[in-house]
Amino acid sequence: MFGDYSISDLSSIFVMQGFAGLILFSVFVLMALGLAIIFGQMGVINMAHGEFMILGAYVTWMTSNFFQSHLPSLFAGYFFVAMILAFLASGALGMLVEWGLIRHLYKRPLDTLLATWGLSLILQQTYRSVFGAREVGVELPEWMMGSENLTDTIQIPINGMFVMGLTVLITIAVAYIMFKSRWGRQVRAVVQNRVMAGAVGINTEKVDRYTFALGCGIAGIAGSAFTMIGSTGPTAGQLYIVDTFLVVVFGGAASLLGTIASAFTISQAQSTLEFFLSGSMAKVLTLLAIVGILMLRPQGLFAIKVRK
Amino acid sequence: MAEEYEKGLHSPLRRKLLMGMAALPALSLLPRPSLADVPTSVVNTTGLAVTDSEVTVGILHSVTGTMAISETGSVEAEKLAIDQINAAGGVLGRKIKFIQEDGASDWPTFAEKAKKLLVNDKCAAVFGCWTSASRKAVLPVFEQYNGMLYYPTFYEGLEQSKNVIYTGQEATQQIIAGLDWVNKTKGAKTFYLLGSDYIWPRTSNKIARKHIEGHLAGGKVVGEEYFPLGSTQFNSVINKIKLTKPDVIYAIIVGGSNVAFYKQLKAAGIDLSKQTLLTISVTEDEIDGIGGENIAGAYACMKYFQSLDNPNNKAFVPAFKKMWGEKTVIGDVTQAAYLGPWLWKLTVEKAGSFDIDKVAAASPGVEFKGAPEGYVRIHENHHLWSKTRVGRARADGQYDVIYETADLVEPDPFPKGYQ
């Protein structure tokens, strides 16, 4: 396969391929972080996760339009404003959904699956009615497009590096909130033993609501970031939901570290296989491997021992 | 005639009208917009939903679900055509009334709704379907209940039915002229074939490969790859393209993947003003989602572009925007959908009847001189003779038309030597 190419060609391709794998890794982590909190910490199977992401994408699109028509001089920086707004919008919707729907179903985890799936259909049709059935194009400021030339032959996509940076930041923030802050301690206490947590004075309902909102808000940021690399349409959330669950379940539902490790494994396997095989075959082999490993280790890569 | 009157007028007015029948010769001088010139019993012998003043047709597309993105434009075009036909006096003097059903991006639903339109509503024609999967699902229904379907999408070919008129291109019409053009003007020899993983891109790439290897001097395929529908990650294949340095990237990617592909191509530093990319799956509709700045410079091979410079199109584009908004764009399939109602009207008037069998038999040879793409004619095989064109994407989301075939290209749904 590589006989015809020069060493310098090959080495620059391998560098770029390495970056492609890392970018895919960041995309996976970003997709999965919100769900890892909701599914991992609260045990809620949120099938509408993709639609929370797309809400973030639509908020970004609206912000971009607003800046273009009202504040064109600040357009270069609109994306940061858009991400904050996306976080707030998706988080607020998450809070509303938790209050109106999820909290009534905590004792019936399988019913949350159906309820949130219904919610995802409702949200899709709402987007279609509000924003139209067609996809919308989100315009990016000039500096976020194109690539950085490391050498003459090595080009690294700027939006990919942006996603990587963002992922690192958000992962650190989430880890800090969950493991260092007082509120994170409360969340973990509620997860481990809801009754005891309530007994020592933690407002478990409030903790639930904010945890769910945090997960949805992160989904909103992810959706906002993905306008750089993917499409924004009423059903675009469906493109992400399978990969997202795959990463979270494979990693071990309750473990943030597991999510990261699993995103890394899957993304590297997939991007390497994609390079040597075709896109469809790479996906098939990756899925087969995951199924095989989950059969041997149903709890996922990392599992926390929890007193039931 | 008297029979027609009795059917239509069960009101107190009837007696007065009957009394006035003596004055009928004078009445006939007045305009009679609601009364058809030809008796319904003559033009409708098989019990279709045709009255003296109205004829019912069906529109069957997805307006919900994942395909709504693509099918919305077709619905809009068909409604515009029906509006215009009605304003011009209708079909055989009868106004078109349409019943719209939603296929909901679900193939069994398409079949069910098709049956409803044919069996319950007795539609004289149905304009609809978009994906090949939905067409395959309704085909047995149309053949069993003898309906007439006008199908707008460019597709893989390998099909022909008495009950379907294909107003889009079959694969060879879209592929071969484009490859010849890129070979001749760009001297392109090496091709990297890409596609979403389902029947249309696979069949199209198969034809493309046969043509490249068999008919282009020095033609060579250096890669061929497919991605699951909805894939959003293309960085690995983009690296492979960088490694193999093909003269042409030949891309048949559809749906949300399209957006991801072109954004990542641009982000990876592949400059479409230098790297030739030829696609048969990106119309003006798709560019709306992709963003013009991400795809500017790419070539597309279609039969229609919104920017086409001819009198028909100059009337069509403003009419479409007036009805559906200044911001809407018109892609190849939208135009093909617009042809459906017009071709049906012309065929019915040629046949002098709404009967399905007579319409099917009269279809070959029907020509539509008012087509926005210029001129089309129905072939014996129920596909259209039409020109093939190459356009180059601009940053504003429109195409510059840079090449068109000198003659109409013959539709060939079962191409010999390409299967």
C-alpha cells in the first residue's frame, strides 16, 4: 500500500492521522461528558441528549445571525458568547424537563428511556416547526476556518484544535465540580445513598435538578462546538446519540475516567481502521470489538463499586 | 350535457336554470369557468376523482422526519406548478385539487399513504417520493391499483414502470457527461470515489468506475470508499486523499454527512480552487446547510442550476421566491418536481383523458417547452431526455454554469456494459 510514497509524505500523513485520532477523541469526550453526568451519576437514560446538543447548535446559529446584523465588528468573537448562551439555554431546558418529567420517573428507570425518547421526537418536531425543515448553515469567523501549516506538508485543522482545547477545559471544569467542590460531594452522596444523603440534610431534589441541568448544559456547549464540524438541522442530534451512548456504556457508566478512557480507545481504533479500511468497515469492526468486550466485561472498562 | 347538469345542481336554482335552458345557445357565449368542455364520462372512464370542475391529485412527500430536509423543496415546487396550472385554466378545463399526505421518512408509511391516495381518494396522479427506498416501497402499490406516480429525484436507474414517470436523471445521464468533461478540460486521470453507504452512491460509483477505467484515456480509480449514513467524521479519509493526491475527488455523500465532509475538507487545508472536486449530490439546497464558503470552487454535475440563464428559468425563479420567500433556493430536484404536474397536464391533454392507461400510453413524446431547465421530452422508457450541465459553486451558495451538453442526453436506465 505505501510502496509508492516517499518517507516524508508518509511521516507527515502519520502525524496528521495522529491528530485526526485526537480530534475524534475530543469530539467523543465532548459528546459524552454531559451524558456521563446524567446517565452515569443519576442513572437516567436520556434519549433526548442529541436534541439538547442541537438546541445549542441552533442557539449558536441565532447568535451568529444576531452578531452579523447588529454587531458585525465583534463577529470574530461571537462564538464564545454563543457557547455561553448555548450552555444556559440547554441547561434551562434541562431544568424544566427534570421538573416536569424526569423527577416523576426516578424509581422507574426504564420508563425514562421511553419518556425521553418521546421528548426527543417532540423536540425534533419543535425545531422543525420553529426553524424550518431545512438545515441551517452556521457561519464561522474567518480565524476559525482553514488549517495551520506546521510544515509544508503537515496541516492541522484549526477547528479541530479548538474542539480539543475546549474539551480539555470542560473536562477539567467537570472534574473540579464533581470531585473538589462542595456541590460535587453532595451529588456523589446522593448517587451513593439517596436516603442517607437526605437524612444528613442534603436537598436531594435540588441536587438532582442541577445535576441534570449541568449535563444538558454541557450537551449544549458540545452542540455549539459541533457546528464547526457537522450539520445543524432538526434531526442532526440523532447523528450523535449512538456514539454518545457507546462511549458512556463502554467506559463504565458511573466513571468519568472510564468515559475518557473509552472515548480514547474507540476513537483511536476507529480512526486507525478508517485509514487502512473503508469507513463502513471501520465502523463495523469497532462495534464488533465493543460488543465483544462488553460481553466479557458487562460493567464497562471502569466501574465504581456502589452500595446498592 | 343534460346529464352533467343534473349531477351538479341539486338546488332550488335548478328549476330556474332548467327553465332558462331554452336560452342555452345565448348562454354559451358567456365565459363558463367551472364547466368543462369535455364531459366527465368521456375523460374519466375508470372512476378517478374527476368532476366537471375539479380533478384530485396527491402529493406524497416526507414533511416530518429526517428526509423533510430534502423533500420540502419538492413539495413547494409541486404546489407552485399546480397553482400556475390552475391559474392558466386547469387540466382539460378542470381545476386541480391536491391532497397532501406525509410519508414521514418511513418507507412502510409511504406505501400505506400511497394506497390511501389511490384507493380512497382515487387520485388521478400522485407527485411524490424522494429516496429510492420510498419509491421501491410504493411501486407495487402503484402497479397493483394502477396509479400514476411522478418521481422527481435523480436516482440509480435499473427501473422502469408503466406507472411511473421519472422526472429526474437516471445515473448515466448525471455521471458520464460530467466525467467526460472533467477528463477533457482538466486532463483528469486519477479519481478518488467517495459515497454514503447505500444503493444510489454505490450504483453511481460503479457506473463511474466502469466509465473511468473503460472509456477515459489513462483513467484510474485510486480509491473508493463508503461511509454509514450520518457519519460526521472524515479526517481519516481526507488524509488518505492527501496521500494519494487524486486529480479528482468524486463525492456522492448525502444528508448531514455532506455538511461535515465539506467543513472538514476545508479545515484540513484542501483548497477547492486547486483540488478538483466533482459531486452529483450537492444542489443549492444542500449548500444552504454546508455554507457557501466551505464548498466554493467545487464542481457539480446536474441538469438544473438556479442560475441558469434562459427565459423559462427567469420566470420560474421569481415565481418560486414570491410564493415561498425571498431566501429559498432551488436545487436540481426541486426543478424536477416542478416538471411533474406540468408533464401530467400536457399528457392528459394529449391523451384527451384522465384514464391511467391512456396517460401512460400517451406519455412518450410529450414535450414541455416551458421547463425551467430549458426543454424536456418523455422517452419511451418513461424517463426524460434532458441536458447535463456542470456548475461551479460560488461562495454565495449559487453555481456558475460552465458547461452543458450540446444535445439532450438520452435516458438509459439499463445501461449495457455498466452493470
